Amino acid sequence: MGQFRMPSFLHDVFGEKQSVGSILTILLFGGVLTAALYYRFPELTDHVPVWRSALAFLLIFDVFAGCIANFTASTSNFYAERKTNRIVFIGIHVHIVLVALLLDVDIWYSLVIWAYTIIGASIINALIGKHSQLFVAGLLFSVGLGCMPMLPGITPYMLIIGLLFLTKVLFSFAVDHYGKAKHKIGEGT
């Protein structure tokens, strides 16, 4: 499929150009996985007002869809060329903490996941343009994947959300998957 020029207000989500197939895949993945999570764990909204549940599901959808969007060349390259945008993107990602607060689940493990993810993403971001970036990202990602299920008392649905939050921010986003930043650094810009 051909590339679709994205409106400027969607550049932070999809980059500047994105294929219709990629957009549909991103939205479908986010929507289906969010619906499946609720179908499998309907108790996650027990005793929570509808407005808080709706907001939590919007954030969950953003995490899930963002995992895939950040792997596309368009989104990855858009951020690879914009150092300030990368830092802001990492800094504003408090989704896992907000979801825990909105769903009224134990907050401590969401804080642990958030802190590990943001610190790891910041380290990986600092390595942009260096050959070691992918290795360090793979190491930090693997440590997170291995340790997160061992958090005592984490609910299965928060584990799923946490794992995909880690994927979205630390590995899918922070890594320059297509070498665009490396080429920019090499060109002296």
C-alpha cells in the first residue's frame, strides 16, 4: 500500500507518512487487545466509576497501539530526527501509573515498572547513534521481561499492561530501529 501523508497533529503518533495498512494494523492491535483484556479480566473495572474505567481503557489502548506504531519506520524516523520530542515523549509516559490509579489497584508495582522503563529508555535514548544502543536496549528489555512477572502480587492484567508499556517506551520507542539518527549524526546535523 502507498504512503498516506499524516496531518501534523498526528505526527507524534504515526510520523509524517504512514501506510493505510500500518495504520489499520496499529488500531486493530490496540483495539482488539484492549477488548480481549477486558473480556478476559472483567473484574478490573469492579468498584470503579465508568468515567475512570473509560479513561483507563483509553490509556491502555494507547499503550497497546503505541507498541506497534513505534516500530514503524515513519514513527521511529520522526522521533530519531527530533531529540527534544524524544525526551518529551519519554517524560510524559506515566500511563502505567495512571492506569493503576484509575483502576484502584496496588500502585507500588506500577511505580516500579514506570521507573525502570523511564530510566532504561533514558539510557537507551542517550545511546542514540551508537552501535551499542540495540545491545543495551535488548539487555534492559530482557531484564524487565524477566523480572516483571516476579513482582509479588501483580495482577495478570497489570502484568500484561506493564509488559506492553515496557515494550512501547523502552524498546519500541527508545531504539532507533532504522538508523535514521545514526545517519543524521554522521552528517553532522
